[in-house]
Amino acid sequence: QVRLVESGGGLVQAGGSLRLSCAASDGTFSTYGMGWFRQAPGKEREFVSAISFIGSSTPYADSVKGRFTISRDNAKNTVYLQMNSLKAEDTAVYYCAAEKYGLGSTSAGPYRYWGQGTQVTVSS
């Protein structure tokens, strides 16, 4: 099992940037595909981005392509989500998730482990 803790959320003005981090407690972090999901009030949880355990596959939701970048640092057991050109519609709770040997799943179902979430609020 792996414990995930997100950080880096906060309040930012439209057009600004934030970098979210997700730190994993498991020493086998490099064997997990990692995903970022978000859920806004009154909406379903939606896929944002993912990175395969190898790191070669990095799918993005159409709504964030060109603005967000996912990366991982296996030495630090951490996955990042760099969020640029933020919009009001990016406001949501962002969740980190892990899938053993994941290849970059774009749906929530395959992910076994989830973090507690971190709030991102973009003011317009």
C-alpha cells in the first residue's frame, strides 16, 4: 500500500500559476503510474493528467492541454502538476492517485490509492 499527500494548492488570480505536489510514502513509488483528478462543487470528478510508471506516457484532459504539465521525480517519491495560465474554471479540489504499474490511465477506476485532496481556487 502507499500513502499519498498532496500539497501546493491555494488561492491564485486568473492567469497565475501553481505547482501541486503529491508525495508518496511507499518506497516502490517508481512502480506506480500516477494520476491527477479534480472535482468542482456540483460536478463529477474528472481526469486532469497522468504519467505512466515508466514516465513515457503523459496524457492530458483537453481542458488543460498546453497549460498544465505533469512530471515525476522518483528519487523524491513525488509527482508534480505544474499549472499555468489558470482559469476560474480550474477551481476544484485536486486529487493525486496511484495505480500499480499504471501506464497512464485516464479514468479513475484503475487507481487504487488516493490522496486527501488539495484545494485550488482561481479568482477572476
